[in-house]
Amino acid sequence: MKFVAVLIAGCGLASALAVQPTHVNKHANKKRSPCTRVKPSSVTPSVTPSSVVVSSISISSISVSIPSSVIPSSIVSSIVPSSSIVEPPVRTCELGTAMGYQESDSVTLNTQDGIGCNRWGWYQTPTLAELQAGISGILYVGAGGNNINNAINVGDWTAVASPTGGVTFTYSLDPGYFLDEVHIDLDCLPIDTCAPGQYTFNSGALPNVPIYVNPTSIQYPVCSGGSQAYFILHGSVNYITTAPTCAPPVAT
């Protein structure tokens, strides 16, 4: 009797199976075990060289670089602890003085003889009726020589009077700019002083606000002797930056 050793992949063991002699009853009612030898003619043998053996793969030592631009920020934030991300320091810097300007209707301060009026800036002379309809203009910083081409447009202003003559002024700054103080002068010509600290209204220190409205309306004056009412809008403007130092403020 001849014997052949066959390795059955599905069994995990090498089983020595006897090749049945030709006189064995082929009709014997006998179940095949899972490791029963299959006739070579019915399968295509698959041979794996004994020298190629993969025992394990370590992926911990594999380094893959993926551009951060293709990784969603939500995944990055879940991988990188927020405590390990160092944000650059933020500082508040002075931009300069803002003055209210109304195209075609503004008059330069240096036409007045009041104290401190020999400077750039403007005043407006609207009637009460015009204020009750509402007027508006631009807030400029750094218009040295009253040249708005050299100035920075930092936002807008509006002025509206109530039926009883109470005037409300609104400063609305563009994104990135903030107010830390506001001065408003509403009085009768001539202008005695152009020093903001002597104006009709002083907001005091503000916590860098982008919008400011005077909390109490300022009464429109009744001027005698043919004098006109005027107002001046002044503000101190800051900006926020992550730069290591602040740039010098523009002309104030």
C-alpha cells in the first residue's frame, strides 16, 4: 500500500492520507472528513514558497505625511489638543483721530479763530429741519491738510433730531476698527475751541466698541443774532493686531 503526505490548507495540520487500493468498494457509505484528500484533477494547486512568510506588520513605524489643507479642521482639533495650540498675542493699537465729514457741506476747522482750530477737521451747519430728516457722512482718520485722499475711511456717522430738537449721533465703524472715546460739539458759531475735551459731549473711556450712540440726546441750540448752529464729530480710533509691535498712529 502506497501513502502520500498532503498539506490541506483548511486544516492547519499535515495529514497523512492513505491512497485507497483499487479493489476498495467505491460505494462505501462513508462521510468525508474536512481534511479528505481531493483528487488532483479537480483543483488547481496553489503553492506558496516556504521562504515567503509574513509573520506580522508593524504600522506604528510607518510615517505618512498628509497636507493639512486636505484634513478637515474638525479632525485636526480632535487629534491635536487645544492646549498644545499657541495663539499669537493680540494687542490694541492706536490708529488715530477720526473726524466727521459730509461731502459738499463740511467746513474746515481752520477757518475758525477758536483755540486749537488751526488743525485738520471739519464742522457741519445743518438746520433743525435737515437734522429731523436725518443726515450722514464719513468718518476719516488722518486727513492731514484736510486732504481726504490721504485719509483712511473707517466708517460712517448719522445725525437725527427728534421733533423736540434732541439730536442723536451714531458712529458706525468698519470691521477691524474700534472707538475708545467719542467727543461731540453741538453749539452756535463762532467756534470758541476745537479742543475735543471742551466739546458739548464727552463719552469718557470706551471698551473698543465698533458702534456708538450718545445715550442722551443733545439739544439743538437756539442761536441769536443770525448765528448758525454747528456740530463737530470726533473720535479716537483703535485697531486690533497680532503684530509684535504697533505702527505709529497716523496724523491726529
